[in-house]
Amino acid sequence: MQKNYQNLIVGAGISGAVLARLLAENGQSVLVIDKRSHIGGNCYDYTDENGINIHKYGPHIFRTNDEQIWQFLSRFTAWHEYTHKVRSKINNKEVPIPFNFESIDILFDKQKAKIFKEKLLKNYGKNKKVPILELKKFPDADLKELADFIYENVFYHYTLKQWGCEPEELSADTLARVPIYTSYYDGYFTEKYQAIPVPGYTKMFENMLNHPNINIQLNIDFKDLKDINYERLFYSGSIDEFFNYKFNALPYRSLNFRFNTLDQQKFQSVAVVNYTGQETYTRITEFKHFLNQQTQKTTIAYEYPFTFEVGKNKRYYPIPKRENEQLYQKYLELAKKEKNVYFIGRLGEYKYYAMQNAVSAIFKLFKKLNPV
Ligand code: UDP
């Protein structure tokens, strides 16, 4: 086993894998380690005994407008084009999420629906995305009625379950990820490229990491790594852990998944149904929709968020609140004093990155390290 590397990357998730490949193609040696028994981080997927591709750590839908990111990833996988659709049951009726004109038509009588749609169009224009917290502030009695309805039935309880706090305590862009559409468009995302890797995410990362300059060691914690020399460290673990929790631990949300295989072809009409009411789970994912897999059985997962505790469970979501950002900044100050150590990814940067944002951040870092 080789002992000397130019680069050590801690974590084989999307950030670590993309960076490893870029460095390797730049002629540098890379060791990637991960304490889990698999690569891919929380993007990890596998095929279950019924032939269904399962996203072990929750639904991951790749999307981007960035040509460079799309081209890069496409070198390592074929894609299944997929438009993600989400529904929620409100007043016993299934409606599209993001809340759109169809949701309005389903939930309100004709007259009311007409007023809501006309006022949305008049004030925001056609095909626009309006964040709920913005709509709530609009000084018009009808739009206020609509905003209060959507806030209560789509955002309030879901957010309380997901984050353990009131929507207003979170950074504004958190809820703005799921706006209100001033149209009948019923896709969850609007990016140009939206797709799922045909052989799965894990295979895509396996191909990415398959390079003569890259070695991988799984099942090893950074703290237990011995007899390895490296010039630069890229750390995608949580930044507070790296500094032994010198300040308070950074808060995260964790998730529990209750998987269930059912002896029926289909369980729900779309891949994800959000439960935006008082149920204890936030959503149910039915995995076969992602790759349009035709099987006799189906596998679903109920998703239950809860508070992350160090050493007890896994980190999924940094919590985008002001006080947490301030705590992170304290760690960042420590990080700046480290030489040749870089913090990457959702945990290293304490950022609620979607996959494409994680890749974009790595592209930027790589460019900074290797200016042309
Ligand atoms: N959200 C909500 N109701 C929904 C969908 C989203 O309240 O039906 C809020 C909630 O706070 C959630 C955030 O919007 O955490 C972002 O949603 P997204 O679907 O992007 O979350 P992710 O898929 O990353 O868990």
C-alpha cells in the first residue's frame, strides 16, 4: 500500500469524489478515505432484491443549468431523463407541490381560484416563482388569504417537522427552494438538465474514482489513519469535529427511513409525496419512479427527521439559521489558520448544498488551487 500522497481527501461523497478526479487528472496522487463501508456519501444507492434502485439516504434528483457540470458528470454515467414531481395531500385532495395554478384549481371554488390566479399574474407575472414568505407579506386581502392557506397547509408543519423550528427562524432561501409557481407547471425543479444516473449514483462515483492516481480506503476514520503522509488535506467531514468541538457542536438534522417493500406494482402516483400536515413523517418516497422501473413489487420509505447527536447518528442537513452560521464562522476562523487544509462539502462548509452546488463549489476550489 502506497504511503505518500500529494492529497488526502476525507470523505468519498460527491465533493470528495469530484475533487479526487480533478486532482488525479491534473497528475496528482490522491488518497480518498471514508469511515463508511461504501463510497458516494449520502448519494449512495443500491439495487434491492426486487431489482429496484434505492437511494439509501433519501431521494436524490440531479439537476443543473451548468453545461460544464453536466458534461463532467456525463463522462461517468448514462442518464435517465427524469422530471421530478411531488404531490401533497391537502384537505384529502392530492395537489402539485410546488403549489401551482392546478393546486389552486383543485382546492378552491371556481370564483375564488380565478381571483387568486389573476392577482398572482397581475402582481408577479407569468411563469414566476414566488417564495411563500414574500407572498405572505403582499398587502392584498385575497393574496394574503391564499398565502396564509399555503403557509399553513404546505410549509408550516412540514418545516416544523423537518427543521424543528419555525419557518421564520430559517434563512429565507430555505423555503424559497420550494416557491409558488404562477403557472400550471408541475415539475419540482426548473433546471435545464434533470436526470438520474441509469446504473445509479454509486456506479457514477465508482467510475469517477476509477483512475490510476486515486487510491481508496473505506471503513477508516480520519482520526485512526496512521503512517500516511500527505501534502494537502481536503476534509469533507463536519468542520466542528475536525477541531474537536472546541466551540459548541454545529447543529444538524438527522433522518430515519422506514423502508417497506409492498406486494403491489405501485404505491403512489409520483416518486415523492410530501406529508405537510401533522403526520410524524415528512414524505414518502417510492423509488421505482426515478428510473421508471417495471417490477411486480415496490419499495417505499417513510422519512422521519430528528435532532442529530454527535456519535449517535448521521448528519444530513446543516440547519440554516443565523446563530448556526455565526458558530460556523468561528470554526472558519480556525480553519483559516490551518495550512494546506481545505474544508469541502455540506459538512465541511456547513452549507445546505444540493448536488449541483456541491460540484460547483469543488470546481471553484480546484480553479483557485490551479489557476491557468
Ligand atoms: N418545504 C415545506 N413543504 C413542502 C416542501 C418544502 O415546508 O412541501 C420547505 C421545508 O422547510 C423544506 C424546504 O422547504 O425543508 C426545502 O425543501 P426541499 O424539498 O428542497 O428539501 P430537501 O429535498 O432538500 O429535503
